[in-house]
Amino acid sequence: MHRMLEGIALVAFDLDGTLIDSVPDLAIAVDAALGELGLPAAGEARVRDWVGNGSRVLMERALRFATYASEAPGTDRRGGPMPGMASVAPREGFTAPPRRSVAGTASPTAAGEVDEALLERAHAAFLAHYGRDPGAHTRLYPGARECLDALRERGLPLALVTNKPHAFIAPLLEGLGLAGHFALCLGGDSLPEKKPHPAPLLHVAAHFGVAPQACLMVGDSRHDIAAGRAAGFRTLAVPYGYNHGEPVRESGPDGVVESLAELV
């Protein structure tokens, strides 16, 4: 048994970037939603850096990028150069920051407000596209199944705490053959707060009647580590997931494993 499991009576796992690589399916849905709005595709590489705060924030970041790419001064709608074009009015529903001149370089968290109505349309389109087959190209990370199987065999209660909408959890787990592994699953819309707020983890501990200090949170991002620490959980990180391009070790987890198979 790995030292991180000593004294642990409950293990909570993040989903995307920790147990599964879901970005290929997420990116397809993001690009399909942007296409409905007449905006350029973001592509899988960019989406990989935007995942982690729930589907609404994902689409907000995608809209910021896509609007800059299609409306930046001196660019065409695909973000390519357009000689002689000094300026282009921002797309309706978006307030762009001043002095943007290079297409495609906008940070997903850069200044600029996305109109709520536009975001609602984009988010609804994303949910519709993603919901058709959320696991078509999604795969378990190496070592994830072995870890979950072994922990379940030991009788440890397992919980899933993700910022993904709850409606997508069951289809994904069923498709991956993991439907019976988790005694409790929380999505980003299951409670009023989601990670990095500690409320979902405190809810899990209370549900099972386990003291937070006897619980372990396993995740791939700073949001997982922050939620775990705030809830009083022990925290374990994997370095291969989605952390906005930052090394997860910098978030100060109690431990790091290269593969979840190391836990067992």
C-alpha cells in the first residue's frame, strides 16, 4: 500500500485529466458549438488548456479566443492576415479589450466580457453536441482501472468529484465499465459550489461519516489541490492531466504519483 493511503478511509477522485482523457470529445463539441455561431474552431490543443472549471467556463474561454481570432484588427475570420484592414468592429455581444492586433494570441482568461446571452447560446450548443456521445474518443489513463479495481476490492469507499455537469457522469462511467466503482458521484452542478471550493469534498466526507483528515483527494489540477486542502483532505496529484499549462507540483499537493497504479 502506498504511504499516501495510510490512515485513509475514503478516496475522492477528480475525473477529467485524472482518470480519463476527455479532451478529444470536449474539443469536438466546443468546435461544433463555435461553428454554430459562425466563429472559428479552437482546436484540441487550446481546449486542453481550458478544461477544469466546468463546461460554462470552458465555453466562455472558447468564445473569448474565437472572437479575438475572428475579429482582431488586421485579420480575416479565420485569424489570418488581411493586408490593408486597419480595424474591424467587435462582434455583437462581445466587448473586446483595446489594442489587440495579433490574432490567436489571446489568453483564455484575458480581459474582455462575453455577453451572457451569447454565452448561454454557446453553452447550450456545447451541451447538446457533447451529450450525443460524450465518450466516443475518451479513454482511461494507464493505471486508472487497476487503481480503482484494487481500492474497491479493499473495501475503501470511492467518490467522484468533478466540475463536469452531472448528466454526463453516468454515460461516461458506463461506457468505460466503471459504473459500479463509485459510491457517490458529484458533478459541477450537484451543489451550489464546485471545486476549488471545499464544499463538494466536505459534502462527500459528511455523506460517508468520515473525518476530512481521513480522506484523500486525487486530482490533476490546482483546483483539486486547493479544494482538498481547504476541506482538510490529504491531497495527491497526477502530473499528466489538465492544469492550464502549469506543473501541478507547484500547487503543493501532499504527494505526486506518475501513474495511479502506484497507489496499489
